[in-house]
Amino acid sequence: MDAFSSLLDGFGTALTPMNLLWAALGVLLGTAIGVLPGIGPAMAVALLLPVTYGLEPTGAFIMFAGIYYGAMFGGSTTSILLNTPGESAAVVAAIEGNPMAKSGRGAQALAAAAGGHFVGGLIGTVLLVALAPVVAGLAVGIGAPDYFALMVLAFIAVTSVLGSSRIRGLASLLIGLTLGLVGLDGMTGQQRLTFGSLQLADGIDVVIVAVGLFAIGEALWVAAHLRRTGGDAIPVGRPWLAREDIGRTWKPWLRGPLIGFPFGAIPAGGAEIPTFLSYVTEKRLSRHKDEFGRGAIEGVAGPEAAASASAAGTLVSMLTLGLPTTAVAAVMLAAFQQYGIQPGPLLFEREPELVWGLIASLFVGMVLLLALNLPLAPVWAKLLRVPRPYLYAGILFFAATGAYAVGGEALDLVILLVIGLIGFGMRRYGLPVLPAVIGVILGPAAEQQLRRALQISDGSVTGLADTPFSVTVYAVIVLLLAWPLLRKVFLRRRHAPS
């Protein structure tokens, strides 16, 4: 009851004309920035930090929250329409969203994504209000073996369900893990795969890998086949979801937040793992399995809802523990410190107006985001009417601009081209792109958690599975690996003559 009354007070703060203006500005800026490949919400918030020195803290954080949610939706827009993720959380949206766009259903894919963001964010924020202390308590008890088990689960899940074979999925994952090794070893300081280059000592940024594999690889692949297929514009399609589409999306919209929120709340969480797991779940549960890989709307709705809910989960750890679980949360933590405010268990007591105003503004921001982006879905989809030679020339330009903006190094453009050629080769030989991106995102973190777990257990391998949580996760992994074999045995016995 206390939380509910505090939330009502928060709405009183968030619905003032000035704070409504900051929320609308944040959502608009976030969507526009999210559409540009390589410039994600973390960079947007970081760029705006100096601008907000003169603002009062509540207005500044309301705008930051709007940027966060808006950029997540903007990233999925280019991911769906152009196969160019604006940020890592939007990678999964390209798997089904881009084939939908190519078949003339880009507006429906965007509408499913907008609905997923709204429902996921709404459920995630309600859970933030109700469960923040509980989830924060659980997060404290999760250790290195549990993190490592979760990341292995993500690796196995994504290589099992994508591509024409598990071998190709595993090969793609190994490419990503290799790219993730580039740079300095976090524990020993030794250089790995840097070829003596100081610029590579910091590693290859995830955004450059994602943009290179998706955008550059796709552009080269299209260019290689344009002479055979022609350069006609792609039809936009109807701007709204049909009754059948709604019937296929409402369950993924509700399932996504149940996966996304807990992962956002735990340290080493974020939107990447839950979006992958949501996609896997929807593929397993769908009645239209044959459409996956060719434009299944469930594969857009579920992951986008999970991504939005994970953003709300991220705020749990940041506000209650002062523990950032994503790059955006880390930048927002720096913003709190800029105002002399320390997030943690006492924040709700010391700064109730700011905290509850921020949480209430999430509800306001999601309504604004839906109101802004549903009518704009057919407008965004008209990007597909641009003839493909001009469209992909523009993609190459923005991809190169986004990659250069990440580090400001000319070498980043060379790396982008090399990774783009790798993406082209992967398409040529039927290797799915997503496991490689997962390998880059989660590989370094998985290595770090593996080392920590082994250090805690004095090098004993049994230390990797010495908690009930990790044992449960490994049991799920074994089931995932054994399921095709068990299914064959089961079907053989079922059809065997009695």
C-alpha cells in the first residue's frame, strides 16, 4: 500500500507540464538516436550529461529514462527494416522482423515491436514497483558459478535453434568468441590477438561487430545479388495489426516480460540474454514453427517485450543497490553522482520525490512512445520504398558514421569492413549471424565469471556447479542438448509395430 501511495505522489511529480515536456523530449530524442546504427542509449545519455548540468535532478532523470526507452525502440526500427541493429538489445528483432519487412509486412513488424515495448515496459514497471526489494535481495545471492551457467545456457540455446544445423551455429559462436578475445586480458594484462596494435588493446566494440556483421554483411550480400534479383523497392504493406496478428502476438507480449525483468535486475544482466531466450521460447511454443526464419511475428513481439521489461529490471539494481547492470545504468549512475546523490537502499527514503517521480515517468514515457511510434510505423516502413542501391548506400554511410563515432579511430572503419566481409562469408556458407554477436557480447563476461568461479573453488571444476541455481541451469542445458535425441527415440518407440 505504501508503494502504491508513493507511486501516486510520483505521478503528481511526473505529470507537471515541465516534466511532461522532458519526458516527451527524451522519448523523441531516444527514438531518433536509436535509429542511427552505433549510437545507442548509453552514448545518448552520456552526450547529454553536460547539457543537463543546469536542470533539476528530477527533470534530468525523467528525460534520461525517456531516452533509454525511446532508443530501445529506435534500435529495433532499423533492425527490422534494414537488418541494422541500432544497439545490441535490438539484434534479435532482425531475425524475424527483417524477413517480415522484405515480404511487405514491415509496418506490422514495427507495430508488433511497439506493442511489445509498451506491454513489456508496463509489466516491467509494475514489477519494479511491487518487487524491487525482493528481486534486489535475490540478486545479491547470485554468484560467479550462477552467472557462468546462465551464459552457457544462452550459448547453447542460441546455437541449438538457429541456422540449418547445430554445427553451423557452433561455428558462428566460435567466430564471435574469437572476436571477443581481442584486447588485453582483464586479469593478467597480456595482449591477445591485437597483432601489436595499441588501438586493438581495448578490444573490438560490440556495436562495431553487430553493425559489421548485420549492416555491412547484408549490404555486400545484396550488392552481390542485385544483378540477378533487381533493385525494385519493397512494398510497405498495411500499417496496422490484423486480428490474426494480434492473436499471435498477445501471448508473446505477456511471456516476454517474465523473462526480461529478472535478467535486467540481476548483475551482469541486461537485455541481450533475455531477448535471445525469449526468441528461443517463442520458437518452441509457436504453432507456426515453419515460419521462423522467414518472418514469424512472434519472434518480434516476444523479444521486444523482454527487452523493454529488462530496462525496468535494470533500474531495480541501480536504484536499490547502486549497482549498474548495463552501460546505460552505469551512465545514469554517473549522473546521480553528478548531482551528489548516491543510489542504494536509503535512496527511497532520502529522495522519494525523485525516485517515485522517475518511476511514474516510465508509465508516462511508454504511453508517449506508443502514441508517437504507432502512427509513425507506416512512415518508418516507407524507408523500404527507397530503391535498394540507394538504400544500402545510405546504410553503409550511416554504419560507417556510427562505427567511427564509437571510438573516433580510423582503424574502427577498417575493422568494420573486415567484420563486414566475415558477415558476407557467413551468409555465403549458411552460418547464422546471431551466435557470433552473442559470442562477442557474452564471451568476455563468461570468461571473467569462469575465472572467478575457479578462483573461489581453488581451481576445482566442481566449483562451477556448487549452487542449486547453477545445477538447475546445467540440467536445463543437458535437456536442451539431449532433446533432439530423446525425441527421436520417443517417436521411434511410438511408431514401432507392437
